[in-house]
Amino acid sequence: MRLPYSVIEKLNNLTNCEMTLYLWLCERQNNRGVVYGVRMADLKNHMSKQSFYNALNGLQSKQLIYTLYHKSEHDYDIGLFMKHDHEECKQGYINLNNQIFQSDDFKKLNSREKYLMLSLYAKTSVNISSSGTKAIHRKNKNEFYKKYTTILNRSKRRIREYLHDLRKFFNINIHKEMYYIGRNRNTYSLDKKEDKNGKLKHRIHNVKAMTKRYGIKGATDKFIEDVVKLYKNYIKMFDEFKLDRAIAKAIEAHSKDNNRTASAARVHQYLRKELAL
């Protein structure tokens, strides 16, 4: 769920649905930057059918994603044009697993407000200094407006409106023609992980997607939950990507069982075979 600082600058001209889809993908990507088995129905609570396809095409045209459509399964494998090497992450990244990005206040922002919020969040991510003061972004007021009116293609008045809405996350002050922007108490209180390792959304999506792709009958929430728990059994022995593929193959094998409904125990049996255990 890492969003490198270098990628944030490419998100300045997204539509609301493009931003929603992109962040949704970021939260569910594997460690190679791919989300398998994405369907329009996965985003039905966020956008209409046409908006989904418009967002998909828009992100492709802006070279932020690439797709592989599986016609027979009616789903997409979607890759993010994002480096996952150590050097890029070393330059800094935002952890979308933090509770602040799962909050209703963040989700209600429009795409340009989200871009500005992510940009300012990155600029205030410096560790607490030796003097004990928290990170503050300092910028000449005129230079600030010149920068963001150009980047966001919006008027100075609209940028002021965005800043007003972002006071939910930041303390924003002006002194001697300088902006002083720092995270507020609310942001610091929510600046902690939503789940322990940030893999839960990815794992749940992967199991659900493969269950749908291979047509497992009678798959309940309990079945999904039990299969997801299998990751914990083997994560110390195998890396995440290997487990993703092994679980997908185990679910596919289970789908070929005659007259069997969804069984996490049966998936586990096939998983052990795939892992040669």
C-alpha cells in the first residue's frame, strides 16, 4: 500500500473516479504492483459502470496503469506503472494503510483536494527534529499559489477553497507572506496503521477475485476469511507473491472438484500440494 512521493506528482489532473480507482488499486496491489481479477462490480459502491470504464481508460491514457482483459472470466489484471525498488521507496512514500486515508473526511475530498492533501502530507512527513518541533512546510504565499494554480489548473480562489477544506488535516497559518503548514492533532491521531502489515485488503481481494474467476460455488464470507488466514500459516516460509499464485492455483484446482461447494479445508489441501509440503 505504498505510494511513492515521485508518483504523487502524476496525480494532479485525475478525475474523481480516476483518483478513486487509482487509490483503490494501490491499496490492493501485490508486491509487484499488480491487482488480479478486477471487475466493475468491485467498484459498484464508488462509481457507475460507465464511470468505471472511463476511469480505466483515463488511467491508461495517462500512463498510470496497464491492463490485461480476460474475456472468458470478464475481469482485468491491472498493473501500476510504479517502481517498487528500494531506492524509490527510500526517497519517501505514503503508507495508504494509515487510518487517515481510510477516514470519511479523506474519502469525501474531490480528486484535486486529495492530490493537494497527499502532496502536503508528503511535505510534512519529515521526522521530528532534534529541537522537538514537528515537520512544517514553509512556502511564500505567492509562490504557493503560483505553483498549485499551475499544477491543478485551477484559480487562486479555488486553491484557497481547497486549503479551507484541508484544515481538517492540517494547521494552516500565514505570517509575513509565508504559509506555514503542519499536520494537526486529528491527522497525528489517525497516522497509524489500519491493519498490522497492510496486506489484508490485498489478500482479501486476491482470494475473492480468484474465487469468482474460477467459479467456486457457495463461497461465503466465512470461506473467504478462512482462506485468507492461510497466508499467516506460510508467510514465514514463502514470500507474498508465491503465496498469491499458489492460493490462486489451489482455488482453481478446487473448482474442478465434482459436486463440491466452497471448502477452505480443501483449498488448504491443494495449497500444500502447490507448495510441495
